[in-house]
Amino acid sequence: MAVAIPYVIAAFAAYSSYSQASAQKNQANYNAAVERNNALISSYQATDAIEKGKLERQNHETKVRAMVGSQEAALAGNGLSLSSGSASNLLSDTEMFGLIDANTITQESKRKSWAYDVEGSNYTAKAGGLENQADAINPMMSGLISGGMSLASSWGSGAIGGAGSGASASASTGGSDWWMGSSNYKASPYGVKL
């Protein structure tokens, strides 16, 4: 019965290692999915920034046209000619500064969109790294290695009749040099004839 204990311990070690590796793999896959979602959200935000910029520009241009119309009405009401002189310069300046502001609105929305695109690219790259990490985790191999190491440790300590089992190994094989190979060919601890 005592011989079975190292095998049970090895089985538990293998299962524990398998479970831990599975959990790490699942966590890496989950984190990759979160990063992919973040990248998708960033993509939506980039598109939204452009659309908001277009709307803001349209609203601004509408306000500028209304302002120019009010100026024209006020200037004409005072009897000034709108096609020359100070009145014409005032209207041209209003339109020019309105256009500058509209272009600034467009550029700002493009900058915001670009920042979201960069953020999305970073999320995508991080997701790829996490997916590679998950792919590199092999729960089955981890469990086999852990179980094998546990058995090897038990064997080395003599718990299952290995090299460290002392007198019982000597007695059962005919001497203390049982594995070193004397004039008689005897089995080594690895099952190979010397």
C-alpha cells in the first residue's frame, strides 16, 4: 500500500499543475478577448470623433452664416455699401475667421480620431500577445511534467524502490554494486543491462 502513495501524490501533482495551467490559459484568452473588445470600442470612438467633428463644423458654419447675415442687415440698414470699403472688409473677415475656426474643428476631430485609432492598435497588439501567451500554455504537458517530476522525486528518495531505497535495493540485486556492473550483467535502475 505504501508503494501506491507516491503514485497518488504524482497524480495530484499532475492534476494540480494541469488545473493551474488551464486557468492561466483561460485567463490569457479572456484578457485577449477584453483587449479585442477595447480595440473595437476605440474604433467606434474614432468614427464617432469624425462624425461629431462634421456636425460641430456644420453647426459652426451655420452660426457664421447667421452672423454674416446679421452684419449685412445692420450695415445695409445704416446705408453702407456691402460690396466695397469697410463693410466689405468686415464681412470678408467674419467669413475668413469662421472658415479658420471650422478648419480647426475638423482638424481637432481628426486628431481625436487618430488618438483612438492608435489606442485601438495598442489594444490589438496587446490582444495578440495575450493570445500567443495562451497558445504557449499546454496544460496537458504541464501536468505530465509535474507528475513525472513527482514520481522521479519519489523514486530518487527511495519511496518506490529507487536508487535511494538503500539496503532493500542491495539485498534484492545481490550487492551494493548492483547497478555499476560487475562481472555479472545486472539491471540498472533505468532497466538497461550493463
